[in-house]
Amino acid sequence: MFEKLEKYQLTLLAVILACGLFCATKYATNSLSREGITVTGSAYEIVKSDSGKLSFDINIQAKSKAEAYNLMKKQLPVVKNYLKDKGIQNIDVKTYNGYYTYKYNNVTHSYTNEVDYYKLSQPVEITSNDVNKIKELSIDIQSLLDKGIDINVNVASYFYSKLPELKVKLLGEATTDAKDRASAMLKATHNKVGKIQSVKMGVFQITDVDSTNVSDMGINDTSTIDKKVTAVANVVFKIK
């Protein structure tokens, strides 16, 4: 009789332990499924700028404002003809800037009321879809110095017109990359990636092709023709 009772107790204990293990396992699985995994994905593409801009100043220094203005009227057509000969049609002549400079008295260490010269600066901006031509001009335009024209050239800027569409495409690829990373991380735990809980778009980095620079505010490089556009997506996935 005692042997039967002992067997019955052992069987009952085994059933209780099995039920407990099942419930514990089920609870652990449900708890895990409510958790999320946060992953950062990225994607990039190399693009070539499809438009360029170059700005420069024609500088005149003369004894009077009238003399400076007359010299500018002679030099500006020379500059325009030079640009047209190079195949540039979009020439934007901005409003000129001018100012008087007064003579300095070395005895009193102060400026006098006597005019020393008048400085006139004429800004000019050119644009073209031929980015290589813009790059060549940014260097060759200094040859106008040989014609007695004082040129101050700024750094050329290059742009990619299809950037909005590219950003959308890269965000999708960055999200896919985040999912692939999450799958790799969960594979060892025998879990799978579930639905997306939330997505946060990171800032875009538009840099030189070989650049590794990043910024919390994003980078928008316009100094190079070839650019690397990088998108980042911070994604939270459910775990199943």
C-alpha cells in the first residue's frame, strides 16, 4: 500500500513539475515577444553632380568712383566674351559693391578726409549642367589676369538634382539593412525579427566619396563633383 502511495506521489509531482515548466516556458516566450530589438541600418550611393555654379568678383581700383565705373564698363564685356567662348550661357551679373578708402596720416595715426582711391567690386555668377566645364573654368578664369582684369574666384559648387528621390530610396535600403542586422543578432537566440515597432530617420551625410566624416547635424558637401550620399535608419523590431 505504501509503495502504491509513493508511486502516486511521484507521478503527481512529475505532473506538477511538467505543468510548471510548461507555464514557465510559455511565460518566458510571451515576455520575450513583448520585447523589442533596436538596430541601426545604413545605406549609401555614389552619385555625380549634374549642375555646377561658380562665382567670382571683378575688382577695380581707381582714383574716383566715375573712373572705376568706366573701367568696369570696359572690362565686364571682356569677361562675358571669355565665358561665352568657353560655352557658358548662364551669366548672372549681380549688383556691384563700392567704397572709398581715405588716406592715412602716419603722424597723427588716423585717417584723413582726403580720398585715396575708390574700390569697385562686381560679383558675377555662372551656372552650367556641364560640371566638368565649371571645374575647368574655376582654374582657367585666372588667365584673365593676363588681360589686366583683377579676378577673385570663389570655390565652385556642385549639386545633384535628384537628391529628394535618392533619399527616399536610401531610407528604404537602410531599413532593410537594419532588418538584416537584427536577424543576424537574433539567430543565435533562435528568435526571429517581427514587425516594426518604430522607425527614426537619421540625418543624411552628403560627403566626398572617400570621406569618413559624420555630423549630428548632417553634412551637405557641395565642393566635389562625385558625392557619397549616406542614409541612416534607427529601427525597433518586435521579437518573435
